[in-house]
Amino acid sequence: MPMTDHADLTMIFGMRLLLAVTALLTLFINIEHMDVPPLPAWLALSLYVVHSAVLFLLLYVNVPVTHGRLIFWLDVLWYGLIVLCTGGGESYFFPFFFFVILTSSFQRGLDEGARITLASCLLLGLVSVVADHALNTPKLLLRMTFVMALGYMIAYWGGLSLLQKRRLALLREVSQQANPRFGVDHTVASILEKARVFFGASSCILVMRENGAEHWQLRTALNSGGGRPGYVSQMSEAAVAPLMGFGARQSVLYAPSLRARLRLGHALSAIERGGMRWQGLDAASGAALAELLDARSFISVSIPLRKGEGRIYVVSTSHHFFRSDARFLMHLVAHVFPLVENIALLDTLASGAAFRERQKIARDLHDTTIQPYIGLRHGLNALRASAAPDNPLVGELDKLIDMSTQVIADLRHMAQSVKSGVQREELELVFALRRQAEQLKKFFGLDVEIVADQAFHVSDRLAAEVFQIVNEGMSNMRKHTTARGGRVVLARDAHMLTISIENERAAGVAAQAADFMPVSITERTQALGGTVQVGHGANGATLVRVDIPV
């Protein structure tokens, strides 16, 4: 559920206090006309005013108890006590139950609102029976029915309001996640995982292929608790035939409810894209597919692709889906997959342009960078050969020759990688960073430790960006600090990739305020939708933290 805005909580807690004070004033004005013992009524309402005032004050100091479900149930008990002390079924204050029904429904949804409604109705009946010696049964039944009917309507509308907020939040998230720099694979995997979490599903399955492709591509997001967003595999035509058995424009819902078992509804129903009416399908085929997916209920929606075909399945092993869920999945698919196709098109165009650019860069790199280094090494070798054996610069010359040889080898490897378009994956990324750190230690005496989780996994495109960010951080550590050591930590979970770059504080140097922001790192991170924070570690060292949403 979306977090409740603090302004909403302030309004709710303020209204609670206003109702409590108003009830106390009503009792003060009308106590003579109420046929109840005054002391219990005064005591109950006065304590409720104190209770409401304390909650209102606790809200401003952000005490966690003001944000939980306990507040709703305490209100139900308070209103039951107030009705009991002010006349039972004849009490003026029974409408107070609608306040707690309203607040619980619009903060916690339909289920919580329905529970509060049922509890309020039962408690109203109970205290009325206890308080009234001459019970007016028809009047009590009418009040209980009124509370039950109107309370459920409020709970339904409150749950619908929260559901719409969640749907809008999901559409916003998947739109923001559609970043071309992440690539198609990462974008689709993220969309599947977010859809699975939204529907509370056990798995989310995508089957698709381009026109003319021999094999189908199967992507799966599972509720496994792991950090990896999804899995990809290739399948044959025969293997995916059960999943592609529905019409190309059909969206299908399988939900074997009690109404379906009583033949009052359909366990398997379908709706055409753009249609308004649901039609029943053969329940046996739905049951067979549910058994194949190990599902209690599932939704299947066709994917509107310009150059291909596919279907998405949202599978649940614990609860049933509804037609409203299937309709929203249709809207989600229609909104997201055109963006994915656009990303794929941009990726194709960028790959072609990048290939031609790589050829040019490789030639320029060889002509303008590698050749001068080779000439420099020849000059150093000639100088070394002319130096006497006892020359004190012989050692330094040998070191420069080794360094130039290493740089030439690195540049040749880089030129070949650029020319062939070799991409870094997660294992190559960590290896390349550690190799870079070894060179910093060998040539500049800067010891940087690269730490990465064993489960660290990123796409090839994101790996290239991470390499540049970390490399820039280590370069800044060498150029702008006097530190002799540092540490780079790479970590990720299901939603965030974190890079922590920390340099040791030099002995005798006091920690200073982090008043700078690395420009290159910040620009790269913002292009990926992330943030950069500069602060200090536990020992006063400078810490640059990069967070990139994945």
C-alpha cells in the first residue's frame, strides 16, 4: 500500500481530536436530557479527549505507533465504550464508527475497512444489548444494517482509491525504468519483476519471438528471494505450444471460484483486445494449463508487437485473480511494450553506429596513441643501451621501459576490444577493475581493494558504465588526495546497485567537510537515473556513494 502522506495523517488526527471535543461539549450541553448516569459518560468522553490529544502530539514527534493498525482498533473500542456509557442503542454517538471505517479504508484498503466495519457493527449490537433494559430491537437492527451497508461501501471505495494509486505508481515506475542505456534485457526483466510484485504473484512469464525467428524466448521472474531479476532461456515451437494456445488478441483469466463450480460463472474466460464483454472458454483447457504452471489462478495477455508475437502470464499459487486485474494487465502491457520496442530499435541503430565508430576509434588509437608510445619505448631502449652499467639512472630507465611496454600492451588490447565490440560482463567487470587497481599500486603506490559480492550481477551495458564510474573514482583518488589506500565496494539487491568509493584519510590530516561533487561520476550516474552522495566514513575518510536503480 502507498505510504500515507503526513498531511493526511495530520488531518485525520486533528479530526479525531475535534470529534472528541465536540462530543464532550454535546454531553455538557445536553446532559440533562440524556437518561444515562452522568459520571461514566463524563469519564469515557474525557479520557477519549485525552487519548486523541496525546495521539495528535505524538504525530509531531513521529512516534511509529501513530502509523499502525492499532490506532483503528483502539478507536473501535473507544466508540463502543462511549456508546455503552451514553445510552446504548439510543446514543447520539454511534455515527462515530463511520470515522474509523473511513480512515481505515482509505489508509489500509478494502480488507482492513471491511474488518473494521464488521467489528463496529457487532460491537454496536453488543453494547446496545448490554446498556438497554428496554431494547428497541427494530431500531437497533436498522442502525446495525445502516453501519454495515454504508461501512462496506466506504471500505470498497477506499480500497479502490488505494488500488488506483498503486496502479499509477507502477505505471510511473515502469516508464522510468525504460531507459535505453540499460538495454532491452534489463528493461524487460525489471518490468516482469515489478508486475509480479504488484499482483502478488508467484511468477511472471513472458514468451515472445520476432517474426521469422526459429526459437521462442522465455523470460521468467520468480518469487525466489534472490537478487537476480529474471531468467532467460530458448524454447522450441513445440515446447511453447501450450502457452500460445489462445487467440492472438485474447486476454484470458483462469479463476476457478465457487461460482464457477456451481456453474454460475466461468472458470476460464477471455476478452478480446478492445472488447467489453467476457466470454467463457473450455474450463478443462484452463485446468490443464494451470496444472502445467502449478497455478491456482493465472492471467494471460497477448503482447502487441509490431514485428513479432508473444504472451505474458501472471501466475499465483495462493490466491485468485479478478477481471479487474486482467484488465489492468492489458493496460500495462499496452503501455510498456511499445516503449520496449522503441528501446530495441534505438539499440539496433546505436549498435550499427557504434560498430562504425569503433572501427574509426581503433584506427585513431593505433595511429595517434600506440605509435608514439612505441617510439618512446625505442628511445628509452636506445638511451638505456648507451648508459654505463654504473649509471644511477639505469634502474629508473628499466622501470620506464617496463611501464611503457605494459601501457602499449594495454592499448593494443583496448584497441582490439573496441574494434571487435567485446562487452564486459559481471565477472569480467570485477576482473578488469582489480587489474586496474593492480596497475595503480604498481606504478603509483596506491593500494585500492575491490570488493564485490559473489551474487553481484549486472547487464553488459550497465557493467560498462560501472567500470567507467569506478575507474574515474580511483583516478580521482590518485590525483586529488594524498591517500595511500582505498576501497571500492560493489553491491546490489533486487532494486538498487550501490558503488562505494572510499579513500583512507592520511595520517595527521584532519577530516574536512565534503564540499565537492565529482562531475564526471555525477553526470554518468544521473544519466542512469541514479544519485551521488559525498560524505565521510567511520574513520573520517572521504566516501563517494553511487546508487543506481535497477
